[in-house]
Amino acid sequence: MKRLLYLAAGLVCVGLAYLGVLLPGLPTTPWVLLAGYCFSRSSPRLERWLKRSPVFGRLLRDWEEHRGIRRPVKVLAVCLVVTVVTLSIVLSGLPVWVKCVIGGLAAVGVCTIVFVVPTIPRAKNRVHGPNKSSGP
């Protein structure tokens, strides 16, 4: 029963992660990480599928190997959040207090991305050159 609940939760999280790719206001990374966690406890096959996914695989591997996110991913996330929220505030006919709430939540999200989520150091971003331990 527990395995079935983890499997269902993992599938829901993958669905939310795909929505997060399409909808900039919805985060992708937490759903991918949670899906990976759920699949690791319920389905090795789905865990392998998620790690090999062209959309989410690198993000999940980066988190597992380095416990962080690459700088370009963070920059893209912040730019998308700022753009979508700015357009929402400027172009919508929402009451001022709702616009303030949206702006405040966006600020919390951006601060979380920038200051809380670890950034993978540049040295770990690069592809390593030839093996230095091999002979001439």
C-alpha cells in the first residue's frame, strides 16, 4: 500500500513538474525532486526513466550529485518569474491588493531561488578534460 501511495505521488509530481515547464508561475524543480524521491521508494523503472528524461534528467542528476542547481537554470527561472509576474501585474485588471500579493509572493520565490537554493560551483559545471592520471 505504501509503495502504491509513493507511486501515485510520484506520478502527480511529474505532472506538476511538466505543468511547471509550461507555466512560469509554477515551479518545476521541487516537483522533479519530489517525484525522484517518490519513485526511488516505489518504482526503480520510473526512477530510471525520470533520470534519463531529456527534460528533467540533468536537473535531477545535478541535485543528487551536487545538491544544487546550475547558474543558467537559476537565471532562466528568475527571468521567467519576473517577466510573467510583471506582465500579470501591469496588464491585469486585478485589485491593487491582489497585485501586491502577487508581487510579494514573486519576491519570496525569487529570493528563494537566489539565496536558498544552492548554486553548483562553476568548476563542477565544466566537463572535465582528459584523465590526468593516464600516462603520456
